[in-house]
Amino acid sequence: MRKIFFSFLALLCFVGLLSGLCYGIARLENQVIKGVYYSPELLYFYSGWAGFALLFCGLWLPQLLARFVGWLSFAVLCAHVWIFVALDFEFAFGLIAQKICNETPLIFGSLSFFALLIAFGVSLWGCFRLFRMSFCVYFALVCATLHVLMAQKILSWTYFALIFVVMLALGFKFFKVFSKSFSSLSRKLRKKCANF
């Protein structure tokens, strides 16, 4: 019962944060503040990069902090999707589906978002480690990287650096996971061999 209460409370906080983000973005849209014109494209760009950065940083934090940063990342990425759905297409879902199907970067962006949606749902129930949702987050990060790269017309050195850093980080994470499972498997084999 306590777990359900805290999950519901966390969900309410998340919805409040997401509502605040979307409201703030809607208020900023097409405004000029200190000489900067906040077009939907600019808001879309910065919300995507902020969500990506938070998602990547969440991989390296302790569990409780990583959960909070992961939820924050998901809230920012929900706002990113909201800009696409509400501000760009004004909820014309037929056009949205057509646009996504016709553009490969949007397919990878959608895959990334749905992978994070699954990870968020499982995380709310406190079963993130039980279902090994970290692999779902890794998949989302790879899809998000492809989404960013394929949307660019010309790749500068910063995008190549992004690919290198993300792949290096994921390689390290996979090595860590598989070395743990390999060492536990070798320990079990040694015990069995010692019993003979």
C-alpha cells in the first residue's frame, strides 16, 4: 500500500512538473526576450538537447539521484514531444503519423520516447532493476543519438564527438554488466568443480 502511495505521489509530482514545463514553453513561444526570439524550432532544439543531456548524465549517478534525473529527463522529453505535437502540428494526429513514417530521424526519436515511456512506467512501480530497465534506457539513448544525427544536414566535429562519447559510455556500461555476470558464472563453475 505504501509503495502504491509513493508511486502515485511521484506520478502527481511528475504531472505537475510536466504541466509547468509545457505551460512555460507555451508562454515563451514566439516571444522576444532580451533579443532572443523563442520560435517553436528553438524551443524544440533546446528541450531535446536538455532531455538528452539529463538522460546521459543519469547513467553515471547513484541510484536514487539517477532515478530523479531520469524522471526529470523524461519530463523534459515529454515537453519536447509536446512541442512537436501541439505547437508544430496542433494535434493533427494524421499528419503527425504521416510525418513520422516519412522521416527516419522521427522514427528513431519515437522509438527512443516509447522506450523511455516503458522505463518510466516500470520505474514508477519500483521494479526498474528487477526488469533490468537499464537496457531499455541504453536502447533509448542509442535511438536518441541516431535521431539527433540523422536530423543534421551536415555533421560537424561536435556530432562525431557525441557519437564517440555515447558509444564509449555505453560500451563501458555493457562491459560492466557483462563482466559482473561473467564473474558470477565463473564463481559458480569453480564451486561445482571443487565439489567433484
